[in-house]
Amino acid sequence: SGLCCCLLTKSITLDSGSQDASRLCVLKEFKMVKVHVYFIHTNMQSSVPLKLVSFFSKLTCSDGRLAFDSPPTMTRQDTATPTGSLSAQGPSNTGYNNNPAPVPVITQTNSRDKWSKKMDFLLSVIGFAVDLGNVWRFPYICYQNGGGAFLIPYIVMAIFGGVPLFYMELALGQFHRTGAISIWKHICPIFKGIGYAICVIALYVSFYYNTIIAWALFYFYSSFASVLPWTNCDNAWNTENCTNYFLKDNVTWNNYSRSPAEEFYTRNVLEIHKSDGLRNVGGVRWQLMLCLFLIFTIVYFSLWKGVKTSGKVVWVTATLPYVVLFILLIRGATLPGAWKGVVFYLKPKWEKLFETSVWVDAAAQIFFSLGPGFGVLLALSSYNPFTNNCYRDAIVTSLVNCLTSFMSGFVIFTVLGYMAEKRNVNVEDVINVFFPEYLLLSKWDLPPNTSSPGSTFFAIIFFVMMITLGLDSTFGGLEAIITAVMDEYPGYLANRRELFVLGLVVVCFLGSLSTLTNGGAYVVKLLEEFGVGSSIIAVGFLEAIAVSWFYGITRFSNDIKSMLGYSPGLFWKVCWVAISPAFLAYIIVSSLLKPPPLQLFDYKYPDWSITVGYVIGASSFMWIPIYMVYKLVWTPGSLKQV
């Protein structure tokens, strides 16, 4: 049963009459589970396993003692002292009973779900890590921070910060085999509030992230037209300020000019002109609500049965983006002027390396790209076999993630070079118009004009890619909540996963309604900036400190050794203890000292909205000190025991 799964997944030494067994007995009855039992001799100073027996049994309690129904017994030859055992290395200790009395030791149950295949896990991790930010954010950050020179701080931050934290979470989840809340019972109970904070942050992400996928679905539907609606100014939503620059020379562009793509996004997708800002966000767009309903329907039927179903879905959602990226890369490389964009993308600006903001952007990009601290890696790796090589998984998936970001830059900048060639301007001039729209998911024109063949096809496959990229990350984020809560409350939820997932999806859908209004983009920006932002980085920082300093780097290294057969090297230990926490502290301090002004389009967020943003951020992080105080007040014993 799920209840037994929670209590017996971690390997523990448990005498049937011990205090731990008595605590289990308050549950009164257990269903049939597969139990691994080591028989050991009690006359030895150290417990030496003699035989491992697996059997199915109903666990029951009698007089406060944990018992099995008809457990297996050992034959005389089974009880013979094995060669090389501790008792064979010297004289027996007369202080111990010489009669061998076999005592069962519960090591692990097989009731927890497992990935059907290793590739299911790898694709799930890659799908979560490779998201919309890899395709639309990294190329812009790279261009803005020195082109090819930006790769130096990016790689440095990945090696010393991102990858070690990524490896740490995979190892923690695989060893303890539990979610983001209950895992702290084994690491450091006083930090259990971190698990609750992670779940709240994941909820905030689901409130706005799925809306972005709904926008992509709206674009996908709009792409089924002979003339793409965001490539001309002849639509009902266009204004007199609409300026079509496709395949036109000497276009007059002023402060009031708006591209067809921008007006399609603001006036047709969002209808943001009907909103006055956060004080009056307007009504809910039923078209977007329908798109969001379809997205959450896909999400529900992908997650309702656990990793058995989501592990199959990611074979499509995690691989399809690479097929599309490869097609777009080939198409972009064949466009005239593509080389201009590539040169501009990779041309290094070495002076940028001396700017602090460049290193901050590199650290933030790699952290949010790999995704440690979100609880997703803990959840996904908890369904791995105990001896799975999580070290290799961490290296492989991190490389795939970083290389995907780098390749996306070529896809984007080949198109920018083409646009500059057609308009007879510099690539930089095109970027100033293109990227603000692109970052808002406002357009993708490959080729960006209606006369070129295949524009509809490329638009369709691009938005399919965007939808699948978003879905993978949504799968991971919600699975983090599902695993954390179900592992924490197995007695209530063990056999009710489908209902719990349905309830969670409904909550996420209702929480997203404010982002579907005419002013929903303002809400999305607020949640993205304050709901996640510094809060998740602070959570990651505390997680690294709790594991390395409180749980202990030696103990953590021994955990890894028990799984892989070897301890992590000195480099990893130094990173976990000092460099990675410093990496996260650096991001936090930099973001707090120089907070960027909050603005979207021409709307500047009022001061009261910034206060609301800080309250949203505090609403997740506050569970950490609240639980600490609760634990200190209500738990008997010293601070070290707590």
C-alpha cells in the first residue's frame, strides 16, 4: 500500500520489537507488501547479513511488536557463519549469546512506482530542464551580454554552480526515495518548511506558465491560414499605427509605430487595450480559457497514473522539439543573410566580462534553466532504482540542456540575419524590433512574409515545439507537488492519486483565471517576477546549506557511495559546501541590491503592485521560518536533537 511505501522505502534496521516498530504499530494493520528480509546473528557485535529472503506478507502488530504473517525461517545450513564474517575473524565475545537467533531486518519494499525504462526518466528530466527559456531567453541574454564572450561566464557558472546543485538533487531524491516535503525527515527535520515553500512556488508557476502555453496554442490555431495574421496590417484589430516592414525598404518607424506581430499579440490575443492595468484587468478571454482547458486536460491524463503514463508521454513531448529545432536550423541556414546573424551571435565583446551584471545574468540563466530547487528533480529521481547512476544522468542531462540553449541561438540569429538582409539594415536594428516581440511569444515568421513558400508550415511546427516545451516543464512542476504531498500524507492519498491530481489541476486552472483576462499579461509578469524569482533561489540556497552543513557532506557522500559504489570527488564536495551556496547567495544579493524596474509595454507597475509582489514572494518563503519555530516550540529535546 502507499502507506507502507512511505514508511518503509528507506533502508532501515528494524528489530521487530524495537521502538521504531512500536511506532509503526499505531497504524494497526498493513496490506500485502513485498518485504526484503536479511537474517542476521544477534551474537555478533555487528549485524552481518547471512541470507536475503523476499516474500509477500501482511504486516500486523501484536502487543506493540511488528510481525509478519508466516515469515520465512532459516535452515541450519543458512545459519552457518559465512567465511570472512566478523565472528570468524577472532574469538567470540562471551558477553553475547552464542545461540544464533535470526532477527529480521526490513530493508526496502517494492511498492513505490518505478520508471518503466531508464529513457523515461532521462527524457522527463530533459523535458523539464529544456523549456521555453532555452529557446527564447538564452539567445537574447547571450546577445545582450557580449555574444560569444557570454559563454565564458555561462560555462563557469554551470560547472561550479548549476551542475553540482543538479547532481545533488538527483542524488537526494534517488537515495531517500521521497518527495520534497517528507525528505526533510531524513535530512534535517527543522528545514521541512523548505518542502512546503517549494510546493507553494510550484503552484504560482502553474498559475502563469500554463497561460503562456495557452497563448502558444492560440497562435497554433491561428497559424492554419494561407496568410499568417501577424504578417500584415489588414486585420480588424490593426490600428493606424500598424507599420508593415516585411520586404519593404525605407520603412518610416517612429515612437508610435507598431508592427503587425505586436498588434496581433496585444490587440487580438490579449486584447490588452481593454484593460487599464492591474486595477482593472477586464474580463476573461473565453478563447484563452478554452485553450487553457485543453492544456490542463492533456496535463491531467499525462499525470493521473504517475510515472507510468508521464514516462510515455515525454517520448513525444521531449523529442519533438529537437526535430523541429533541427528543421528550423536547416531552413534558417539556407536563408540569404543568415551568416550575418550567426556572426553577430558569436562575435565576442570581451569588455562585457568586466561587468557584474553579465555574471549575474549567467548565474540566473543556468540556475533557472537546469531547475534545481524546484523539487522536480527530487520527485523524478525518487522513482529510480537505488543503484541507478545518478552522477552520469546529471552530467548527460546538463550537457543536453546547455547545448540545446546554444543551438537555439543559431536558429534565432539565422532568421535575424535574414530579416536584416531583406530590410537592408544592421542585425542590431532588427533585434531592437524583433526580440521584444519574440520574448512575449508574439511572433515567429520563418520566413517572415506571406509570399515565401512554407510560411504556414514553419509557423505550425514552431508553435507545436513551443507547446511541447511548455508541457514538459508543467509535467515536472506538478509532479513535484503530487509526489511531495502524497509522500507526506500517504494514509489519505495512497490509493487516490487520480482524484488528487484532478483536484490539483482544478486548483491550478482556477488560479490561472486572472492571467486570462484582458490585463492578464500584467498578472503573468507580476507572478513571474515575485512568485518565483528570488524566492526559489533563496530556497535553493537553504537546501544546499541544509544538506552540506547540517546533514553533513560526509554523510551525503556516503549515501552516494552506497548507491554508486564510489564517493564523489573533492571537486563536488567543495562545490556543495562552499561554491554552490556562494553562487546562489551572489544571485540573491545582486537581485536585491539592483532590482530592475517593473514595466510591461508602456505600463509602469504602481508602487502598491510592487508591495503585492513582495507579499506573494513572502507567502511561499514564510513557511520555512514558521515551521522552524513550530519545530523548536513543540518538539522536546535540545536544538541538536530537533
